[in-house]
Amino acid sequence: MKNAVQRFGKFLSAMVMPNIGAFIAWGLITALFIADGWIPNEQLASIQPYMLYFLLPALIAFTGGKMVGGDRGGVMGAIAVMGCIAGVGGLDGQPMLMGAMVMGPFAGWVIKKFDKFMETRMPAGFEMLINNFSVGILGMLVAIIGYYLIGPVMSAILAVLTAGVNVLINASLLPLAAIFIEPAKVLFLNNAINHGIFTPIAIEQAAEAGKSIMYMLEPNPGPGLGVLVAYWIFCKDKTTKDSAPGAIIIHLFGGIHEIYFPYVLMNPLVIIAPIAGNICAILWFTVTGCGLVGPASPGSIITYLSMSPKDQILFTLIGVVIAAGVSFLVASPIIKMSNGKSLEEAQGDMAAAKAEAKGTAAVPAANGEPKKADEVKKIIFACDAGMGSSAMGATKFRNRIKELRPDITVANTSVDNIPADCDIAVVQEILVDRAVKAAPQAQMVTIGNFLADPKLDQLYNQVTSVGAQAPAAEAEAAPATEPETASVNEKILVEEGVKVGLKSVPMNDAITAAGKLLNELGYVDEEYIPAMIKRNEEASVYMGMGIAIPHGTVDAKNRVKKSGIVILQYPDGVDFGGEKAELVIGIAGVGDEHLAILGRITEVLDDAEQLEMMKTTKNIDEIMSLFR
């Protein structure tokens, strides 16, 4: 049930998120130019209703249709929602944001089914004619359905919801809405609730009063802020405690509320804190008559205050402070007594839930179905250069499955050179398009990092579900791809290439330091260093488990003089996009010479004591002893 709700919430959010810029533009025009705005201007204010009644529904419907039926589905969605808008009276009716969330996916589904039906029936030479007329004719029919059915139904539903909200407001019960809002946010329903339900109701109220409290219910950053501050001050786990200040900045000023969801998932009882905080804030807003003139999206303190009427900014700010204060007071004793899961585990749970909701945990191959366990014979881990991160990921996964599936070949390569006999390709999400071009026959598993991503657990379950070890003959037939680790070329890793006890620095500074050390030791030219930074910008070099593997792009391979590895230890960690790396391992590879050390590092990952030693020791000899 929870997974179904999460999938539904992420689907609705996915229709809204690409169009947030349009919501911001509409909100700014409203806040600035209406009669009670910051710069009243009747002519410019006239833009606002056209954006609200036509642009926003069309954008949402187009996005929803495209998600289901591709580009043709997007066009169908935009056509279809016009039927809903006309069916309720256009500018004289109600905004069809909810209608767009229904009509877009429905129209995309219609054209998708038509295209599937025509796959084997399309007459040669008539493709363009049929494709264009099918969208036109089916779009017209779905728009008619919207006019007579969907539009009026959505209008009726909105009228019922508005009446219900008015009852809650009149009975002073609106603060209780927080009991549903805060848990729904953790289930990824925040954008669906805010823009699908609260915003249409708020529009009705703002049309009469010039503002609406409904705009304030979901995006208030106060409840999440209180939770994060409590973790910062009282959490016993050092990693979580140290991560909280950065999360506070992103949450409060960036408006990305998802940053605090893992902190709630660490101890679900903490959800009481944002609920209590939001209840108190909504009560304050109700008593003081606060409201916003437009939607505050994203939920940044900057956006929240900018959408407040000029004479109520102070009251709005106090409401945020109340929410944060109450949330902090409630969360603090819960966190003090907590010994729950770690932040990394909670982030993994959230990533797995998001992946399942998005449907990207395992992307089927071109034939439309994920591979069955007994069909998988070769798994390829692919990164941009095929030099470091994919090699470690392949080694770790190979070691993980070798007892149950010794018949499977697990190797690594660059994303553009995935072999034609690859059954499953494991790539970072940003590289998946290139991977599909290189190996359209392969099932794609998209991950965030190569060592500790929840989707690797799903892949493990997928390929080991045969339930028994493969026959010995098959195991012998599989080529030996595991790098030799018995002996290591000492010239690849030298004592001068290991630095311990370094003070924390920004991410790019740590990557640059690794590049400079590679250059000083004669492994690379100076031009290799900016290529290392570029590689991280294209796809994160954070591997998981506190390790980052910066290396150059494919284009920079000609800047490598000889294979070499350097290890930089940052006991307090370096922030890699919200993840903390205590070990930054710079790589320059010619051929496969460096893979032996990477293989040994991967072995160390399975030994918690050795890994912790590498992250904390002040003795370089202890680290070097692992590779002799």
C-alpha cells in the first residue's frame, strides 16, 4: 500500500516539477502587480488569469501526456485539457489544474494504445498522414470527453473540497490538516497536494479576498527546519550530526524539503514533530488572518515571504518560527533517546522508494521485459571512462554473487563501449541514454553510486533468484575477469601518494588536490586536473561507503603518462553533493594496470575494521600494508 501511494505521489509530482518555473512566474506576477501587490499595475496583472486558466493546465497536461505516451502523448494531453477548460466556462469557470492531472495521462494512454495497435498494421508510405491525423482525431475525441465529463466532474470535486475546507476554517479545525500533510510529504505527495488540491482551492479564496491561507499549509519550511536543527544539536551519530547544517541551508533557502525526509525515516516517531509544528503555525495563521497571494513553490523562506502581502510579512515570518520552534522541541527528546537506523540507511530506503516510484530501478531491455535470472550471463558496470568507479563496482558485485552465480561474467567498461552480448548494464542515471545507444538489447539498471546503492540489492535478488548454484561446467566456461590482487605494482601506489589527516575542504578542492598529487608524482599532465572536475560534474564520482574516486574524462586519457593511484584521507569528510567521503582516491589508468589496487580496495570495503582504519589512521604504513 505504501509503495502504491509513493508511486502515485511521485507520478503526480513528476507532472508538476518540470513546470515549477511557470508557477513561480505566475506567482510573481500575482504578488507584484495585483491591486494590493508590491507594484500595482492593472495591465500587467491581466496576464495572471491567462497563465492560471490556460498555460499552467496545458503545461501540466502536456507533461503528463508525455510521461505516458511520449511526444505524441504530450500533444494529446494539451489538446485534451482544453476540453476541460471550455467545459467549465474558461476564464469564468475554475482553474483545471486537477483536470490536467487527469486528462494528460489519460490522453497519453489513448495514443500509446493506438500506436501499439498500429505497430504491425501501418501501411508503408502512410506513416506521416496516419500519425498526424491520429493525434488530431483522437485529441478531438478526448477533448470532447473532457468538455462533457472530466471538466464538470473535476469542477464538482473541487467545489466539494472547497466547501469542506470552508467548514474546517469556520469550525477552527484547519490546523488538523497538518496531521495528513506532513506524513503525505514523506510519501512524496507534497507537490500533488500543494498544486493539485490546495492551489485550486486557494485560487477561489484569493479571487475574493486577495489572499489564501491554503497557499501556506504545505510549503512552510518551519516544520522541517525544527527537525534538522534538533538532529544537528542532539543526534549521537557524528555523520548525521555533521550533515545537518548543510541540509538546513538547502531546506530553508533552497526550498528542497525532500532533504529532511531521510531524517524522519531514521526514526518514524519524529514525524510527530513536524505535525505539531505545522498545527501550531496554521493556528497562528488562522488567528492572525494570514494568507499568501500566490503559491510558494519551492518551499523556500525567500519564496514564502515574497508571496506574503506587504503588511503581513512579519506575521508570516513568526508563523515559520513557531513551526520550527515547536517541531524542534518535540523532536529533541525523541532524537536524544533514539538509536535507530543511520542516515545512510534512511537515504538508501528513500532512494529505493523513489526509484520504485519512478520505475527506474530496473529499466527493461528493448524487448520490454527485465531479464529473467537464468537469462543473465553477462553484467557490465559502465561509467564515462571505464577507469575507476565502474571497475570497483564490478569487482564488489562480482564477489557478492560468485558463490550463487559463478556462471555470470561481471566486467566493467566505458559507457560507449558496452559489448553487444551484455545482458544487464549498470550505469549512473545521467549516462543511461548513452548506454541505451551502445547496448539497446541490455536491461538498464540506473544507480546513484557503484558501491552502496539500493538498486544493486534489487539486481542481486534478480540474478540470484534461480535458487541454486550454477553447474560447475558453466562456471568453468565463464572467463576469469577478476583482477589479480596477489601482487601489486608498487610504482602505481607509493607512500608519497598517500596523505592522511587532511582538513575538510570543498569538493572541487579535494578533487584538485588529488589531481595535483597525481601530477607531482609524474602520473599525469597538469591538464588532467580540470578533466577530473569535469568528470564529477557530468556524473558524481562518489562511490558510496564514504569513498570518492575522482578521475578524468575519456577525452583526457591522453593526458595520463602512466598508471597511478593516490589516496587522500579526510577524517571529517568532504561533502560530495550531500554525501560525505572520508577517502578521496585519485586515479590515472593506462590499460588495466591499476585494477589490481582497485580490486584490493574493494576487498577492504568488505572488512569494516580495515575500512575504518583507512579512514582514520594517522600511519601511512598501515594503509600501505594493505596493498603489499
